[in-house]
Amino acid sequence: MKKVERINIIMRYINNRAHFTISEIMQEFHISRSTAIRDIKEIEAMGVPLVAEVGRNGGYFVMNNSVLPAVRFTDNEIKALFIAFMATRNQQLPYLKSRQSLAEKLLALLSENQQDDLILLNQILLFEGTNPHNPDLLDLSDLPHPILEKLIQTFLLDSYLSVTVIEENTERSYPIYLLHLYREKSVWLIEGFDLKDEKRRVISVDNLAEVKPYPVKTKLSRKKILEKRNKLKEEVNLVLEVGPEAIAQFKKYHPLNVSISFTNPFQTTAILSAYINVNHSDEVAEITNWLLFLGRDIKIRKMPEEVLKSLRERFSLFCP
């Protein structure tokens, strides 16, 4: 690691801690005591207000109510940030409109040579789903559901939410504790625990009509809610042994409820397990498609008869 890069990382390390010692710096960055002391002196010379504590258990801490110097980025870190912005094109992400202004501000901070590098990257790199003739083009379909940003702003304040969902042309409201907001198959979904019916709910953000804080007198902790949800977990009824080809496919895409346990240190074999609700035909069809997507590098340990029947029907279409 280059000296400039190491000092930048040490500065971030210091900023995130109330107190540190030379020994901790030596262990964390695998450097000698003399090198650690020289780095600390250089950081002090850059304006970081460090206060030394004498004594057997002494060390350093950052002076309270002091302004720290601006964080400096390496060339590779700048490229990583810019490419991350570029990769978000056409992804229906929240705050997508802010991405362009962020990229412009990042460019404004850089030297002319660094700007030239990023402009060249922007011209050459194309990501899946972009328009090769105009990579910056955003269609109407690229913008996320307008309520997504409001949902994020609301749950950042409180995870207890009242959500109004449009189901079969009617609106229904549910009091939920939000557990996860995630994107699957280009659709944003909420996983929440229904506080009234005490069951897990998965709701498409596209079906949300309203979201607002849900006032409750007595709030359960997240730990208690997870305990309640875990008690409702159904028994695993799908177990597969998979090899390297299927693992590669799994990494490309897998349903949220499927867990993986590697069976060797090289992560070339694993056990996949899940619960499939065979009473929902859509879920059976979805898991059938996914099993076919995994390919032949699988061995069935346990599978519901309904899923097995669905697979046979699919194969019969190709092998009458």
C-alpha cells in the first residue's frame, strides 16, 4: 500500500474512533512502530487536532468541537465512485434524479486530467440496459415509483408504518413493521411484519397508494418482532445439493427465501433450502422456472410433489 493511500485510510480510521493507540495502528495496518508514529505526526501536520494522553494506557483522541480536514480520494477511489454512478443508469433507483447532480459535483472537485479520465470512461463503458447511442438517456420507465422516495424518508424516521395497498381495485391498509426494502426482478418490494395479524407480508411498492407513520403506544423491539416472525417460519420442503455450475447461476439470481450453505471451503458445493407454498400456483411456477435456470448441476434431496409435477410437465413439452 502506498504511503499516501495508507495515511488517507488511517485518517478515516481515526475519524471513526473516540480513542486509539499506536499499537492499534500497528496491528490494523501491519506497520512498524516507527512508521506508525511518523504517519501520526504527518496527520497532525495536516491539521487533524489530535491530543496525546500520557501514561501506561495512553493514546490519542481527536479534540472535541474541532473541524477535521476534508477527506481525500485516490484516483482509483474516484473512478470507483464515478463508475458506481454510471452503473445506476436505468435501474429504477430511489433518488435517481440526484445522481446526475452528484456526478457533476464530483467532476467539479477534480483536476483536468482526472476529469478527462472520467469523461473517457463515460464514453467507453456501457452497462446492461443502457442505450448505446445515448447512455445518459432516461426513459419514463427508468424512473422509480414516486412513492418509493417517500417510503424511504418515512421509515428512516420510524419502521412502524401504516401502508395503504391497492388490491383488486380496492384499497386496504395494514399496520406493519418494515423489515426490508429490496428489489427483485426489477420490482421494488417491502417485507414487513403485520402488527395486527402477526404474519409476514410482502408488498409491491408499485401497489402502494399511501405510506405514513403508524402510532403505537407500546412498541416491540426489532428483536421481539423477529422472534415472532421466526416462530411463523414454515418447515423447509425443498432441499437441493448443488455443484459449481448451479452455484454460479444462484449468484446471478435467487429468490429471497432460498438459503445457501456451502459444504466445502472452496465454495464449489452447497446445499440450497427453502419453503415453497404449494397452495400458491404462482410460487410453484416461479420456483420451477428458477430450478430450470439452475441447470443440471443439482441433486434433489427433498422436493414437494407439486413442484416435481410442474417440472415433469415442463419437460414433457420438450420431450413428448
